[in-house]
Amino acid sequence: MGILTGGGYRSVPNYRCLNESTPLGGVIGDSSSASSLTMARVLGLHRYPQISYFSTSSLLSDRTRFPSFFRTVPSDTFQSRGLAQLVSFFGWTWVGLIAEDTDYGQEGIQATKLEILKSGACVAFTGYILTSRLDRNAPLLSKLISQSNASAVVVFSSGSNLLPVVEELLKQNITGKTWIASESWSTSALVAKEKYWTVLQGTIGFALHSGQIPGFRDFLNATNPKKTPDDIYLKEFWEGNFGCKWETPGAILPNSTKKCTGQESLGNTFSSVMVLRVIYSVYIAVYSLAWALHNILNHRLKACPVPLEKCQEPSPFRPWEVLFILHAMKSVHFTTSDDKEIYFDMNGNLPAVYDIVNWQMSAQGVVQQIKVGSYNDSNREGNKFTLNIRAIQWTRGQTKKSTFIRLFCAYIFNMAMMFLSVLDSVDCFRCPWDQWPNVQQTECLLKAIEFLSFEEPLGATLVATSITSSTIPFAILGLFIHYKTTPIVRANNYFLSCLLLLSLSLCFLSSLILIGYPQPEKCLLRQVAFGMVFSLCVSCVLAKTITVLIAFKATKPDSSLRKWSGSKLGYTVIICCVFIQLCFCITWLSSSPPFPQNDVSQPEVIITSCNEGSPTAFWCMLGYLALLASISFVLAFLARQLPDSFNEAKFITFSMLAFLSVWVSFIPAYLSTRGKYSVAMEIFAILSSSWALVICIFVPKCYIILCRPELNTKESLMGRGKK
């Protein structure tokens, strides 16, 4: 922030505190993706262009979060796609995957795995280099590699994190694998040593594109700290590169210390500027920003309102011109001296071009990364690979692609997909999601679709039971209407009883919407319909319970409950309880509605069902019903000691106890089943709980009305009919 606002002890956003300082035109850097992400968040707020020369994270391509970020290396997205295409190009159909457990490794290997599976190849194993452990999980990884018959292994890691794994492979003498390297270790000097040659022989992988930097060799030859004694960074670099120490006044160096003389030559150290890939990326980044600034100056000259000579005088650009620089960066388009076109796409990325390098041993016993081709992702027509196949050296000195052993895919029952291998063929392809291989593995067969249908015996039985059961409450309702003037019907709140019977009939019928093919409309309505009709049903029971309780409490002369007696209280309770459930269901449907889904994890069938969208919402809906039933149970239990003749509370107590028992038993049964059997389990719970209410609340009344009419009198109900 000090650079952006002018420095000082305090940063003031959007203000320049030091007039004499030159406004910032852009930033070159950083190298690591983690640092670049942090910088890009701040620089993006001020729209300062940032050009990274080594940050490859795919997150940085998000233009919404990082509007002013550019880079001169390809995103890992392109590398993952390219490595998968390299696997397909060479015909590897059975490969292993290894990655370090960082964002770089995990994002890269997951994207590569997806692309490999899309191409029809098979993944033998996926292992991770654990950076939190000193051994980097090397023993387990070496065992995983040795036990697999996959001859090709893709590795997404840095050289430093891969080194312990290579050491362990060397210790266990695990050889004969072809290693496919990501750009982070394909040119690493840490592992490219003669010591590891038996393990890593024939490695092939992606490397950052290299190019010629005009005059750079001469610059290296002329560079010397003695010519620029004030350059502390050059001295530090010199000591690290040549393993020597500069003598400083007053300091005494041990005799064993190698002293820097200044006669060392950087030109000899970097014998080939083609391998200076990161420096070439920096070179492109600097030139890109320079071209943007050059375009700004040209724009100034064209818009010069004063004599041209006046505008040609050097002057710093103004702070508000930063937006012009950002716009100029987006439109940068130039050609380098080695005929490479430089321009940025809409996400701030250059055209994705990689060098393909092959590890070979020179006559002097030095491991070299020889460029054998290139990969250009922007090539939309024809092959994206340009490869010199004859120049590639595989393990054990193989030089021809045709001699590479290509494995067959196994017949794998995987939780996500099925694979088909064709005998006597080098091709392996995956069956479509709705098919599975036959026993001979020669063709793909359509999977059966499983759901609870009306035609199958289980579905037909449940349909018949639901429809038959729904007629019982209607029959009782007709009986109540016919005997509505009798004391037993009037004493138990005639209108609430009728409403409860109607809701019970709807409860039985609500199970029908669960049967049949899970269409989108059904998925939206089935749980909501169930929740609403049961809310109405249980609300009626709660209203009856409260009415019974208040009816007896209000009989006392000094009772304050007299004003709450009457039918209005029951209707208010029902409306409030149902309205709460309605609001809850509307929120559920608007935020995370249910939808149809296909479960293809089973080998021979596709289980078609409704995904509830939000499991939390589904269980909360059931929880609300349980809350209403629990309140009814508690109130009815408290009213159980009221006079027997009028007391409906004991029947409600038993009905709510049975109701809660059914749904408590439903939870583990529902969670332990899947597909049509979970639907059948829910229907069984609906029917059982509805029958519990019918039997406990209404059967005793129907018995008196039909079989003991002598008890259906006011005297009998008041207790005066007994001798």
C-alpha cells in the first residue's frame, strides 16, 4: 500500500502523499501464486496492471475478482488439459496419478484426472505427497507405485517435494515406469541427476516455453559485481551461483572458503539461454508493460494540444491515466524477435504454449532435458502437438512410439462410472452413464431404471391401501353428519372433528404423489403436500386438545380462561400452525427446491429419485410436525384426569403416542434404505400414523354411535345414566 499511496508511515487509499514520486504504472510479479493472489486483490482495487511471470493458479483467471491481473505463463487449467491429451496421444490407457497436497497439486491433478477420464483412459491410482511430513509420504507412495501395473505415472509436484519420493523409489529399486512431469519439476535440477537416472529415465513432460532473448548472452558475459559495486543483489547472486564469498573490509574469511574473484563468467554458467525459461517469461512481462506504456505515449502525441516538441519532452503520466494503461495492456499485441506473437485473452492469459521435454543422458553422463516438441492449446485446427517421435528416448533406451507397451483397462465397478475393455484391442472406452458392460465386456447394455411404479406389486399394493384407507375418514364423516345432533358428536367439537376427518383422508391420499416416475413437478410437490396436510391434521388435534382443556378449566367461576372458550380459539390455532408450515415450505421451494436425480452407482440399474434439495429443510419440516404432536401429547396427558364422560384427552394421548412412535421409527428405517424402498418406507409411515389417529380418536365414538346408542345421551355423558 505504501507504493500505491506514496509511502510514509500511514497509507491513505486513493491519495498520493508524495508529489515528487513518479506514479506507479504497473507491477511485474510475483512468482508464487499465493503472493500473486494477495497482490492482485489490492492492485485490482486501484486498477494497476500486474504481470506475473511464474504464477500458474487457475484462480487468477477470474476476471471478476482480479480485473487487472495478467501473466506470461499458462494457467494450470491448460497444463492439466495438455497432460491428459499427452496421455491420450501416446496411447496410455492405464495410468497412475501423484500430486503434492498443495493448491497447485490438488487443483492440477483433479483437473488432469477429469480430462483423462473424459478421453476414455483409466486411472489406476491417485496418491498425494504430504508436505506436512518429513518423508513426504514416500514409503506409502512407493508401495502404491510398485504394486500397480500402470507403466505411466503423471506427477503434479515441485522438484523439492518430489525428491523424497524419488529417493524412496531408488531405495526400493522401483524402475521401469514412464514419468509424465508437470512444468514445476520437468526442468528441476534437484531430481535431474545421474543418481536418479535408473528411476526417472525417459521422463517426458511439459516445460515453460523458452525463447531467444536478444543480447542476453552478451549481457551475462559483461555482468560483474566489480563494475557495479553498489549492486548488493548481484553480489548475493554471484556468491550463491558460484559458491564463493566476497571479501569485505574488516572481515576475515576461513581458509577453506572459496573467494570470489570476479573472473567467474555467468555466460559459462548459463551455457544455453534457451533453458532460461523463467527469465524469458520475465522478459515477455517487461516488454508487455513497456508496449502498453509506449501506446500511452503515442496516444499523448496524437492528442497533443501544444506544439509537438513540447509533448515530446519527458514527463510522468498522471494518476488517472492508470486506467488507460490497463486498457492498453488488454490490447497489447506484438511479435518477439523469435517470431512469437504476444497478446492477452479476456482472462489475462497468453496463448498456452508449452515445450515438451524428454530426459536423456548425454555422453558425459549429464541428465539433459531435450526439447522434443511443443503443445499449443490455441491451435484449434489439427493436432495441438508438434512432436519429433524419433527423438524421444523411453525407458531402457526405447526410441520408437510403437515399442511402448499399452495396457488394457480392467473391468472396474466404480462408484461413479463403469469401464468397458475390448479383448484383443488396444482401445479402452467408458460406457455411457446409462449403460454398463456385458459379462464378455464386448458391448454396453442399457441399465434398468428403478423407481416405485404403479405397475409393480409393491406400488400397486400401496396405491390400493391408500385409496381404501382414504374412504374410511369419509365414511366416518358421513356418520358424524348424520348424527350431528347427538350428544357424543356435539360434545367433541363437531366442526373440528369434521375438519380433522377431511385432513386425515387427504393424509392417506398424499402418499399417492410419492408413487410413479419422479418428474420435476412431482418432486416439487410431494414433500410439500405431505407436510401441509399433516400440519392441518396435527393442528386439528392440537386445537381439539386445547379446546378440551380450556372447556373444563373455564367452568370454574373465577377462571380467566372463559374469554378463550369457544370455537374461535380452535380455528386460530389451526390457522397459525398451518401458516407457519406454509411459510417454511415456500422458503424451502424458493431457496433449494427438490429436483429429480439419477443414481448410477449401482452396476446394473439407474435409481431415479427425488433429491430433496435441502436435507435440512426436509428434516426441519418433520421436526415441526413432531413439535406440534409433542405439544398435543403433553397437553392431552395433563388433561387425562378430567371427568371420564367428557374426556377426549385420553384418546388424543394414545393417538399422539402412536403417531410419534411411528415417525421416530421411520427415521432410522428411512436412512438405511435407498431408492424405491425409502419411498415405500415413507408411505408406510404416512399410512400407519394416519390410521393411528383414526383408530384412537374416532373408532370409540363410532362404536358408541352404532353399537351402544343408549350411551349416546346427555344423561349418560354427564354421568347421571349410571345406577
